[in-house]
Amino acid sequence: MEPTLGHTLSHDDDEWVINISRSLEGDSEDNEELISMRIFNVPKSLLCSKKEAYTPQVIALGPYHHRRVELLDMERHKLDAAKKVRNKLKPIRFIDFVTHTVAQNDAHIRSFYSRYLNFDQETLAWMLAIDASFLVVYLKTYPSDRRRQRSVSLSRRNSLKIGHLMECSRRNTWHHAVLRDMIMLENQVPLFLIRELHILCYPEDNKDDALVSMLINFCKDLAPIKHIDEQRFKEECFTRAHLLELLYHTLVAHLPVDINIVDQGQEKENKEQNDGDVGRFKSAFNSILCFIGFLICAPIQFFSKIFKCKLALQLINVPWKVISSVLKIRAKSAISNIVLSAGDVMEEANTAVAQAQAQHEESEGLLVEEIAIPSVEEFTKIGVTFRPTRGGLSSVKFDAPSATFHLPVIHLNDNSEVVLRNMVAYEACVAPEGMVFTRYTELMNGIIDTEADVRILRESGILVNRLKSDKEVACMWNGMTASVKVTKVAVLDRAIESANAYYDGSWKVKVKGGMKKYVYASWPCLTFLAANLIICLTAVETLCSVYRCSKWLGAV
């Protein structure tokens, strides 16, 4: 007899009660572990921008994407890796590792994940044991011996341990696809499981030194900025929760922690208060300009609506028709043309005003979405040069006396966008008060607009491009818009402010700014005056064609 829905619900309720009672009976230390979440869901604001950069495409690791239909093909390959690990285990059996190491740390493991895991203890233990086995086998493709590492190419390393998983012609593509999935925020496995399994599989290795060396090579392979403090890495390696967190702290470890959070609106308000009377004068002057703009635009919009209405045009034409019939004026077409011409002129004026308003709104929107800094090409036009540095993010600076922008060397390949996006996503979840790496991506997004900017950075040695073209790099950076809260980082913002001050002080920029401020800003006013002038000239031309103004001018 098949179980009814009531029996199923009753079984689930009983299991829920058992789990809750076990959690409440646990020690206080377990309660402290529950707040150590390190594996999160990607924020929706980022996920909507490019879902495939945050969602595994080849392999599911961990519980979030477990048994997704499109990823089931890799399950047999994970089982192959688990068999390899089973054969390597010497002190204990694989099932002992599952039941004693993984299952007994069930509460601790669940505390890593922000999402509720709807798996029982045994299912979660087997799932993570198999995933950890795959990661241990995969990390062995990064040799711990440096001499061996220099002599073994990437394709050779793939064939050492996991070449049986894919055909030879697809190994390199598969390797990068797995790398991208391994570093995704929602596809993480606790690092302590990998460590425990590696110790059991390779007891002959010198404690953790071999695994640390493999993890260093793994981070070097994926990190866009290759500067790594290996001594600090060794000291802090196993304090990290998972591979993405390890990579993140590898890149931001050298940046000072004096971070200030300043909201854009609050920053603007503080700036106006510091400006004092000048700020109040500018505010009043802007209000006057807005009022004048309203007086100019309102008549244009009003008359444009009138001339779009057929009934209004007929009412305007009636008096002219009566006058022309009474005075027996033959130039009826000339009289009617003045009305049609006026309508066309008003429509053109309204279009010009609408375009000016759209450009203003677009420029304001860019200030919110993108950091306020000129592009690389604009900097080079005023004599700024770009120089690569050997350090990490802390080496970003702008030297005003020599007009030099110092930036760390960044390597971009097929994996870089996924790495950058997931590091930003992780930072948004775990450190929203100090988004260091996000600020760096905003800086690069701000100075890179076109492929010409990429070419300049590539030729200066700052950007190592392994993608198809410079245009692809520009599209990648431009697609990484600021979808999370903007924060201020002391080291990076000092460089940004210095660069902006140098750029604004250039005479070329001052001339361009004056033209934009005093000429382009008055475009709606000039458009309105030109429209009125054209209407007056059209009226004079029509009247002269009717009353023969040439005789009057000759008499005068």
C-alpha cells in the first residue's frame, strides 16, 4: 500500500522535530559556529546581470546545485575520483571517513551555508565526501614540487590524474570550465574536509606543506593579480572556509584596513556643507537656472501640443480664411504655410529640448552606475602615463608631479570574468562595510570604456590580455556595473581623487568644461530663441507676399 500524503508529512515533521531537539541539546560552542556562515547565495542584483557567471555550468560541488539535471553527467566522474581516493586511504576506509569525519561534523558543516540544507545527515555526508574527493584529486594536478611545476605543462598536468575524464582534444576546455565552476560562490565545499581527506590519502607528505603548495599554485592559476605573499598564505591558509575565500584574501591581504563607508548622497551633502557660502550660492544659482529652463521649456511644450492637434490647426486657419476672402487676398497658401511652418518649428524645438534633457539624465545616471573618473584615453590626451607595479591592490596610486598612474599587472583570460564577479559577490555578502575588491573593479570599469583604453593598458604592461581581442576585454569590464553599494577605500580613493584633481586642473579640460557649461547648457534657450526668430521671419515673409512690402521699402 502506497503511503498517503498525511503519512509523508507526518514523517517529515518527525524528522524536523528530531533535528531541532538535537540542535538545542548541543553545546554552546555549536551555537557560536552557527554564525560563521561563509557560503552564500549570490545577491539577486548581481545574479540578474549575468546568471551564467554565478551558476555552475559543468559540475556541482556542495549542496546548492546538487543533482541539477544539466550537471548530472559529471557525477560519474566524481565517483571515479572517489574511487581513486578510496584506494589511497590507508588508515581507514572511505565509509569511515564519511561516518566519522563528515557526519560527526554535520552541525559545523551546515553552519558554513547560509541557505537551509534540506538533506539528512547521511545524504549530506556522502555528498560532501564525494565532492571533497574530486577536489583532492583535481588539486593534485597542481604539482607541489616547484622544479616539477616548471617542467610540466598544463596539458601534461591534466593528463597526470584526470586525463581519463575527457578526450584529449577537450582536456584544456574542460579544465577551464571546471576551474570556473570550482571558484563560484554557490559551488563551495568546506576547506577543512579537503584538508582532512588529503592527510588521510597522502600521509607521506610533510603534514600540510604539500597541500599548501598545491593551493598556492591553484590561486596563482586563477588570480587575475599574481602577487601572492607565500609566507602569509601558508600561515593563514587553513583559517579560510573555502577556495573562493582563500583566493579573495590572497588578493586583498596587502590592503590597509582603514576603510571608510560614505554613501553617495551623504558625501554630496558633506561636500556642500564644507563649501559654505560658495555651495549655497551654487545651489541658488542652479535653482534659478532650473526655473528659467522651466519658463523656456513650458511654452515650447504647450505650443507643440497645440500644433499637433488638428482641431486647433483648423481653428487657427479659420480667421485667416475669413480675412483673405473679405480682402480678396489670393495668397491663401502663403497664409496657411505660416501656421504649418510654426508647427514644424515648435516640434523641432520640443525635440531638441527633449534630447537635452535626456542627455542630462543619462549623464546623471552614469555618475550613479559608474565611478567618476576619466578613461585611459582621456588621461593620455593630457599627458598622463600608466606604469605597472609588482605589488597588489595596495600599490595603486597616482603620482601628480610625474603625471603617472601606477596600477598592478592584471592577467585576463577565459576564467577572469567568473573569478572577478564571484569575488565581488562574496565580498558583498561577507564584508559589505568594506568592499575593497569591488572598489578596484569599479576603478577599472571607470577607466576602461573602449578597446582603445585596453590597448593603452596592454601596451604599457598593466594588462596581459589572453582573450580574443581588446574589444572583448572592454565589453567584459563595461558589463561589470556597480550593482552593489559603493564604499570608499582609503588607498584606492586617494589615487582616484588625485587623478581627478590632476585631470580637472588641465587647461584642455578647463576649456572643454567651459564650452560644455556655458554653451551646451544654454542650448534649450538658444533653441527657443531660434524658433521664435524663425516664426517671426516666416510671418514677415508671408505678410510681405500679401501686402507687397517692397513698395513700402522703396517709398522709405
